[in-house]
Amino acid sequence: MCDVCGCGQPENNFVVSDEGKKTVEVKKSLLSENDRVAEINRKHFDEKGILAINLISSPGSGKTTLLEKTIEALKDEFNIGVLEGDIETERDAERVRAKGAYAVQLTTGGACHLEAPLVHKGFHALEKQMGDKTPDILFIENVGNLVCPSSFYLGEHLRVVLISVPEGPDKPAKYPKAFKTSDVFIITKSDLLPYFDFDVEKVKKEALALNPKLEVFVVSAKTGEGLEEWYNYLRKIVKKKKGVEV
Ligand SMILES: Nc1nc2c(ncn2[C@@H]2O[C@H](COP(=O)(O)OP(=O)(O)O)[C@@H](O)[C@H]2O)c(=O)[nH]1
Ligand SMILES: [Mg+2]
């Protein structure tokens, strides 16, 4: 079983010795192989002028819904490609395709996070699907999990961590790595704030104490609150990536 979380990775990847020494060695080589391929992904993205964004959160916090809204809002300005990570099913890829994005589903068949080689394969499948078009933005929706995805660099330019109001305010403190390794923090489902004890300012403060560089957004896909700020941020960073003065 997976030495990080028990996600069902092949058993022979996770050898444990009495001193725990082998575990460390195997994990190290697994991560360094991941990083090697992630660098290749990054090179592909940079050569083609693609901004790649890795979305990390628990299942159900609203990643796909936010992507649906974002695609609807920005599809006339940008070519949008999506790699949808899930353990099973094509459902999220179907959802975002229905909104006008190009999308490839990556199913891990049990693993709780995406790794760079699968993203590499998925990216080439997406290129094939897009023909002569190139994505301006490539969203990579990671498998729903706030733990393991933070340990695997996929070659992305930006990492976005999301938590939804019903999940509770203690998530930055409990899952610090996701916050420390991200560039953007999005609090979703703000329309539910009246029903939960969730102090937005306190949560922001805790997240920023872990990582002062986080850009923070508070959004609701239901009411539209905060979405325009998120779209404007994306517009700005895509232009910056393409070398356009902003
Ligand atoms: N109230 C409310 N529900 C939302 C919002 N965004 C998503 N949801 C609901 O949350 C559930 C999970 O959303 P989904 O986007 O599939 O989450 P994912 O697993 O992170 O991709 C769905 O039932 C959505 O309709 C929101 O802003 N407000
Ligand atoms: Mg989803």
C-alpha cells in the first residue's frame, strides 16, 4: 500500500524495513522519477505558451463546478484544455466538455493523486483532441484529496488549493503542506456561510501564516460572488505568461 496514504499503489513500491530505511529510499526514487517527468511536462507547457494550473482539494469542494463556470466565462477569450483526474469514471470530463472545453479524463484506478507520467500521457491525448489548437490554459483537476496531491509536482505553473465552507475552518492547520506548496487559495461555496461556523478572515489569516504568498479568493458558484475577481486574475496571469504587458 501507498506509504503516504494507503492509496493502492503497487505494493512493491512500498517496501518497509525494520529501521524504515528502505521506505525512505523507495519514496525518494519514486518522487525523483515523478519530478523528472514533471520537468518534461513543464518544458512542453513552456515551449507552447501554455499556463498549467493544478487544482487540489477534498472530494466535493467544488473543483469541477468552478471549472464549469470558468470555462463558460472565458471560453471566447482563451482555448481551455482540462485534464480531469479521478479514481473512476469519465463524468467530470463530460461535464467540462459540455461547457466548451477540450478535456481528457485520467483515471488512476485506485491511486489517490495524479503523477507526472499520467499527466504527460493525458496531455498528448489532449493535443490530439485539439488538433491545430493549443490551450492557453490547461487546468489539471487532481484526484479529490487534500494530502497526497501536494507531494507530487506535475509540471504546473500554479497550484490552487480549495476548501469549501462546509468542510470547516480547520483545514489549513490540519493540511499545511497543501497550503505551503500552493500559489492560490480559494474558499468555495461562500453562499453557505450563513449556515456554518466558518470565520473567513480567521481561515485566511491561518492560511497566510503558513504561506504569505497565497492569493486568496472567496467564491460561490451559486451566487457568482468572487468569480469575476478569479476570472480577472486568470486573465492577468495568462497575459503575463504570454509576455503581454499587464
Ligand atoms: N451551495 C453550493 N454548492 C456548490 C458550489 N459549488 C459546487 N457546489 C456543489 O458541491 C457538489 C460538489 O461539486 P463538484 O464541483 O463536483 O466538486 P469536486 O469533487 O471538487 O469536483 C455539487 O453538488 C455541487 O453542485 C457552490 O458554490 N455553492
Ligand atoms: Mg470533480
